[in-house]
Amino acid sequence: MEVEKLVTDVLRKHKVVFCFIGKGAAIIHGFPGTTIDVDIFPKKNAENNSNLVDALKELGFDLDEETILNILQGKDFIQFSEPFPMDLVFAPDGIENFEEAEVINIDGIPVLSLRDIIKSKETAGRKKDLMDLKQLKDFERYKKKNKI
């Protein structure tokens, strides 16, 4: 969770409204698993997108003109590999917009709710997402049952 904390600190410094999504967000919830990247869902508007560019530069991402334009326009999906694997997802499957998303705070880190993570993975329907669904649903039931 070291990378997530760093990303959170820098994005907040630049006043970026965002949350973690995907399996990485589920892991922050306590889900037992691993992932190779960080998935960020930024709120899509001109000011936030501009702030995001500044934050990404501070994090060490090398942004060319095309990538900056894609971020400023809120392109649905932008993938980075260096300095660490990270995806910007302005339009997660199953979530119409940032305002619709249920974002919660776990140890100071904004994450998508398990309900919305599950909804997004179901909507995406990708093989890798479908493989995690049963475990994610079981984990969500466990947390509700034990009031965690």
C-alpha cells in the first residue's frame, strides 16, 4: 500500500478528486490478492484533469503532448508503465460518472466501494475480472456479516 499512499498524497497536494478502483482498491479493502498495477478513477472535468497532469509529472511520469491532451480531454483509458504501472480510467465499466460512484475512505485512501468494484467487474465481463467475482462477492458478504 506504499504506492497507493504516495499517489494519494501527491494527488491530494494537487487537489485532484479521484479514487482507487479495480482489484487494487479491493486489496485496500482487505481482499486477499495481488495486482501488478494501480488503477485510478479521476473525476472528469477541466480543472481536475489539469491538476492531474501536474500531479503525474510530480510522481515522475514522462508525459508527452499526446498523453497530456488525452488526460486534459478525459480519454476513457490511459495506461502508464513507468515509473510504476498505473492506469487512469475516466470511464470505468458500470459507473456512469464520478458523482455516481460510492467512494469510501480507508486509512486516508479514497477507494471505490466493494459494491461498485463488483458492479464494474461484472459489467466489464473480461475473463480476468470474472475469475475474481465469486471471491469478491464472498469477501463483501464476509465484511458485511462481521461488520468490518
